[in-house]
Amino acid sequence: MQMLMPEPQIFVERTLALIKPDVVDKEEEIEDLILRSGFLIVQKRKLQLSPEQCSNFYADQYGKVFFPNLTAYMSSGPLVAMVLARHCAVSYWKELLGPSNSIRARRTHPYSLRAIYGTDGLRNALHGSLSISSAEREIRFMFPEVILEPIPAGQRARDYLNLCVKPTLLAGLTALCKEKPADPMTWLADWLIEHNPNKPRLQHQITEEE
């Protein structure tokens, strides 16, 4: 009986992470925890927002009692903005952060980042996007120069692999079998770099002096 295994799917999400002003001095320590949790830091910048910019960023919270304190807190000093990428980045980052109230986080999720670095319900140390759509909006806000292209998933991802990846990889593996180098991993890596079909091709024109 032949068992049919589902084809692997590639889907990489991006989410926005903010290290808030009161814990910026823990930047390196927090980044190390992020990397060890399987995230890739795609973009990073340190900036200070004005109260008006904070109001725009947290527009969905406008009208709530804590809104003035929130904008004052977020504009009180520099913060670190990062674009994090990995499979299911939004949900994994929210899980790593823990509850938004740091006091509650210390009771229910004592190993979460907000439990470790946060102070209370307002000063909770870190921010994370709530959904993929909010992540796209927040990344554009913090990194206006970044172009967010849609990432293929499902059949689109399989089509991309079949069209753009597998032919080159197959050619490289065939050449590897013929060559039989002492260090096959390094040899294949060098071969793929050399034969990258997306590498710009430069045409050198030779001009003769009159």
C-alpha cells in the first residue's frame, strides 16, 4: 500500500516587533532571545516617535482611557523597531511575548518576555502585531522604504519551486554527482552561486580607439 505524503509548503510570515523606550538598554539581550527562538531579524532601526506619530501608530486604540498615557510612554525615548520573519511569525511572536499586561503575564506566563522585562499593563516592554494584516500596516509605518511583496503559499509556492528552484538545483546535484568533490556542501554552494539564473549578466562592450 502506497502512502501519499503531503507536499511540503513554504510560507514565511513577517511581523513587527518593538522594544519599547524603557527597555532599550536590554536590546542585545532581547535580540539574542529572538534569534534563539527561530526568528530572522530582516530589518532593524532605532528611532524616536513624536506623540503625533504614536497617535497614528495606535489609531485603533484612540478613545480608550489609557490612550494619552500610551502615546506619552511610547514617545518618551528611543525605541527599536524590527521586522521578524519565520513560519507563523505573528502567532509565535505573540506567544513569546505573553499577555499584554505584564503583571498578569508574571502570574500566567512567567517565562514570557513581557513577564521578564515588563512592569505593568502600560509599560509592557515589547510590542507585537496582532495579525498578518496589522503586521503589514505596522511594518509600512516603521519602515516606509520597505516593499512588502506577497509571499507565495500553497499551490503558488509549489509552482514557484517547480519553475524557479528545482531546475537549477537538479542541474547542480547532477554536476555534483559527476564531480564527486571532497567537500560536497561547499562545492554545491559555490556551484549554485555561480549558476544562479537570477544573477545579473553584464555585457562588456569593447570599443576600439580611433
